[in-house]
Amino acid sequence: MQKMTIGLIQMGLKTSTDLEPTAIRDAMNEAHLPLIEQAAQAGVQVLCFQEMFNQPYFCPSQDPKWYAAAERVPDGPTCRMMQKLAAEHRMVMIVPIYEETVTGIYYNTAAVFDADGSYLGKYHKTHIPQVAGFWEKYFFKPGKSDWPVFDTAYGKIGVYICYDRHFPEGWRALALNGAEVIFNPSATVAGLSQYLWELEQPASAAANGCFIAAINRVGTEAPWNIGEFYGSSYIVNPRGQIEAQASDKADELLVHEIDLAMVREIRNNWQFFRDRRPEAYGRLTDGE
């Protein structure tokens, strides 16, 4: 039976948002280093950070200052740093970052590096919210990544980002493309959607016969103070059962070993992929 040891890092912001984005980036990257080392010592094979892990969640604002937080992928300073650490620790790393592709075009991105440090590709957040406190369309262009699945040294993984999790179609597309584990780095606060945190993703794991690893930051972030990021990062199995979960308030590295053989077992038991009827689903893609 093939096993995979997963690490998820949730963390609160370590600086004032009055600082320039590059200074915040450097401080947050530095703050993650001890937990990355801890993950390596714990035998983590695949490590994932939270959404835009080295910046505040600045989308309650519409301040162009934050465009300076964007980096190139994979050639920016954060990706180069993580690429080196991935190779050093023989660890697959999923790096959610604010990306600039060309001047004026920005994406909410997750870069993926294999255990030898090679760059496997990236996923662009597909669904971009635009509601009070979450003015993401000001900062991000919607992605069209064609649901990439990355064949890593330790298994086949996919990425879905935060608000994406409310849309079941992407989970299914990633699973159909071969994902055994799907990571969902997020930035979500207590309130309207918190009850969905432990509802949607377990349901999606069961519906698609895959593991899902959900990551959320912790704490509050001034000056916006839109609510408390409640952590509670977790790993859920293909039966929809949460196998491991972090606390709701503390910086934390969650480490958990999963059994990838369960993916085949559950898919063979339920046969959802065999029994689906895509020819009957035209209403899902025929527009309004």
C-alpha cells in the first residue's frame, strides 16, 4: 500500500500591513522556515502553505499598493527559495503566491515543485469572488488552467484555491484528471461560510473518491479586521472522514500520513465515475 505523509502549515500575519509588500514577504518567508525544517524532520513528503501565504489577505481593500506583492513564477524570489528547499528536503512543495505574468496581469496562483526541486507547473484560481470584504476581482484575473494534475515523486496531486471549493465541477475535473489528493489553500474568516468548511470539502472528497487537504490561515489582520481567520486546517479521506485537523487559533504544522490505496478502494466500491452521465449535463455549461 502506498502511503503519503502530508504537511499543512497555517500561520498568522507576522508584520504590520503598513510595511511595503516586499518587507512583509521577506518576514513571512522567514517565519515559515522553522516549520519547513520541522516538516522535513517529521518526514513530510508533500507540504502546502495557505493561500497567498507570505502576504496579508489584502482583498478587503482596493489599494494598488498590493500589486507590488506580486512575483514571477517560477523565477521570483519566493519560488526560487522554495525550489531550493524542496530539493534539499526531498519534499514536494505547493506554494500559493500572488503572481504577475506581465505588467498589469495578476493571478492567485499555486506553484508546484517536485521533490528534486523541479518546477512542475502552476494552478491559477478559477473562481474569483467580488463581494463586500472580498474584492478579489480588483487584484486577480480569473484563471483557466485546464485542471492540471501534477505527477509528483509521491503521488498525483491537484490544487483548488479557497473560493473555488464552493464549485463542485472543479473537484470533479481534477479527480477525473487523476488527482489522488487535492489541496485547497484558503483565507477564510468566521461567519457566513464557516459551517461550510467541514461540510463541502468532506462531501467533495466522498463524491470524487480522493483525499482533500484544506489549509486556512489564523488570526486577524488590521486595518481591515473583516473577521478572524479560524485555521482548522484538515485532511479528509475519500470516505469524507476528517483524519487529522489543526487548531483554530495557533500557528501550526499539521502532519498526517494517508493511505493512497483508499482512493482505488473507494472508487471501485462506489463507481461514481462509471455511472456519471456527462451527455446529460449540458445545462452545466450552456451559459445562463
